[in-house]
Amino acid sequence: MLLIPCPFCGPRDENEFRYGGQAGVACPERKTSDAEWAAYLFVRDNPKGWFRERWFHAHGCRTWFTVERHTLTQEIR
Amino acid sequence: MTHPDFLWRDPDPRPSYDVVIVGGGGHGLATAYYLARNHGLTNVAVLEKGWLAGGNMARNTTIIRSNYLWDESAAIYEHSLKLWEGLSAELDYDLQFSQRGVLNLAHSLGDVREGRRRVEANRLNGVDAEWLDADEVKKFCPLVNVSARARYPVLGATLQRRGGIAKHDHVAWALARRADAYGIDLVQGCEVTGFEISGGRVTAVRTSRGRIAAGTVALAAAGHTSVLAELAGFRLPLQSHPLQALVSELLEPVLDCVVMSNAVHVYVSQAHKGELVMGAGIDAYNSYGQRGGVHVIEAQMAAALELFPVFSRVRVLRTWAGIVDVSPDASPIIGRTPVENLFVNAGWGTGGFKATPGAGWVYADTIAHGRPHPLAEPFALDRFTTGALIDEHGAAAVAH
């Protein structure tokens, strides 16, 4: 089980959080191709290594925040 | 005592093959087997970074069924189930394929409506399906707690009698033996580290055991497909998650069917040897770690005890996770990629094992002819651009 550092409440058990997937995915401009729009909707990075991702402290302060986690070792930095 | 004969050779890779399959799990082996059997292609290598069938093939819960909702899914999974029904005889190997029936329980009015709808959809697609009310569930599987006082009472279930389980290791060994007999090289300890692409076509794979030229490259690497795609320079709509399962200590035969529940979230069967095999949902986060959170196992066991109070004193023997590649519509991706003659078979999420022969069949046909097999066509990568998604979240049995 992960120990996730909430910036407001401090390190808390994974059970208290909801996962939000990749961080920093920007919405494309209004004029965009179908392929670009599909990539925005459906394609995310899926690295074996460090990954910037969103977590939501659902059972705490209800804050969204970003952490960097290693997807093989589960280390968080 | 002498060691029994090995079922397949352990060859070094040759410098070049007509087809290189990346991934020596169930899908890779089935694809190799059908390439030879159906299309006469035997200048083929299956590259496996670890040992054969040591990834998800060794980590699944072995359930086989074809009662999916949409026409496209029913067609491909039913094709697979029909192949399962003849596979032990065809491969001359006892796969311990046991059509003991699969129950999908309903715990709410919404579940009941979804289940009944799915039964009708299945029947229209020629897939056997029945609706059972709570009393009939009790009659079919006396161990299930159908008390109205349960926290999530059982209101009914869908039943596919032709569904069941098979012995996963036997499936891999049988396919490997036959592929090997056709002269296909099953190369273990051979990790793909890159692709040589020129003019938009793949010409070779670079591996931990040297360069291997390839006429066609076919990915069949389940949870690691994104890693390979990145090496080949494109992205796929896949996310890799741990999917956990566990087995109990050995018991006398007590459970003679498969019981699945989406709502309380567990699926249970009893292996031939006697362990109760239980699966959970996927862990929420991306991971390649092949282990997940304890809280997922806790929730899974709580669900199992809700359904089977009689298991309350059964001890857990071991837990594990496989890494599943989940697509946005919970359906697989089969066919072409942005790189010419580089094909993909991925995104099976939690449903890969039951699809083993069917996926191998359509993938081999796709590779042999350089165009999608009709059953694979709806599962092309471009559906995420056209919007023709095959949304199987409801019938995929595991919440993604």
C-alpha cells in the first residue's frame, strides 16, 4: 500500500485517495485534428519508470495535487 | 529417476525470421501455433524476455466465458470458446478444460436489468446464456449466500453453462510443444530492446541476444506493450495496472462452478488441485511492479466472505499480481500500428486468458495476410479516432 504525501495533511495511506492519472495533460486548441483530439481524450503516457500523476485526497482535505512516482519501485519523490 | 523429455527446444535466436513475435505468453504461443497450422508459416520466432508463459499466463485466474455484451466482443470471445472446446484433443494434451458454468451475480436492480439485457444479447449472438433468480442460484450453487439480509443480497445471476476454467500452465505447454514441433523457435531470456525502422517499415528487432531481422514483427506482450510501442516510436491508448489474485490452502472439492460478482467484486473458482482461486479488481494506479495494495486483497476477501460465509476459516496460501494493459473501452486492440508490418495485439486488460486461442487465431491470420481478420477488424487502433468504441466495461467483469 502506498504512503502518499498530501501537501496539506502530510503522508497518508493510499486508501484515503482517488487516483487521477497523468498530470499536466493540456487540452488542445479548439481547432484540432481528429487524431489530436483522440490522443487528448484517450492516450496517456504509460512509462516503466518515473511518472508525474494526480492524486485526490478524497477522505481528507479534498485537494488535488501532483506527485512523481516510480511505476516499478513505487517510490514517491 | 531420469528427467522427462523437454516439451520444446531451447534454441539460440537465428539472425533472421519471416515473423518475430514479441512475448512468449499464451497469446504469443497461440499466434505462433496458428501461424504454422493455419497459414504454413514456420520461419517464426517467439521472443520471451523471461521464461515461457511466466508473466500473466502464470498469474491469471483461468476463467473462460464468452458472455460479453456487444456483437464484436461476443463474436471474438465465442470464437475463442469454440476453439477451447476442441483444443485438448487438437493439441493432444489434457488442458483440464472444465465447462462447469459461470455465474455473474446481480446485487441491485441495475445489475438485474444489465444481466437480463446481456442474456438476451448473448442469445441473439448465439452465445448460451440463462437468467437465474435467487432460488435458482442457490440450487445451482448451494454454497452462495442468497440471504435477503446480506449487505448486498443476491437478486439473481446470469449463467453461461459452457463457461468454466482450464489449467493455464497446460495450455502454454501444449501450445509451445506444438509450435516447437512445427520448427518455430521459442527463444527465452531474450528481451527486445529496440526496433530498426526504415522508411516507416520495421526491418529488425534489437534484443539482449543480438539483432534479429524480421519480415514482420508482432507484439504480444500484454502489460509491457506500451514500453515496446515507445521503443518503436508511437503511443497506444493503454494504461498498465496490477491485477491481483490469491489462492487458498487446498480443500476437498466444494465449489463446482465459477462465481463472479461485479458489485461486491470478487470471482471465485476451485482449481482441480483444490485451491480456491480468487481474483480482485485492478489497483487504481499505473504500475509494472507485479504486486499491488493489501487493501485491494482485503476488499476482495470481504466480498468473498459476504458471498461464501462458509469460507471464513479458510487460510490464504499466496497472493500475487499480474500487469494488465487496460484500454479506454475495456476492449482489446488488434491489428496495424503506425509502423508498417509491425502489428499489435494488446489491451486485453483482465480478459486475456479466455481469449488465448481466439486471439492467436485472428492475430495469426492478420499477420499472415497483412490485413485485419474480420473478427479483429472492429478492434483496430483507429476506433479511438473514429469513435467506434466497443464499451465492454459492464461485461468485462472487473471494474476498470
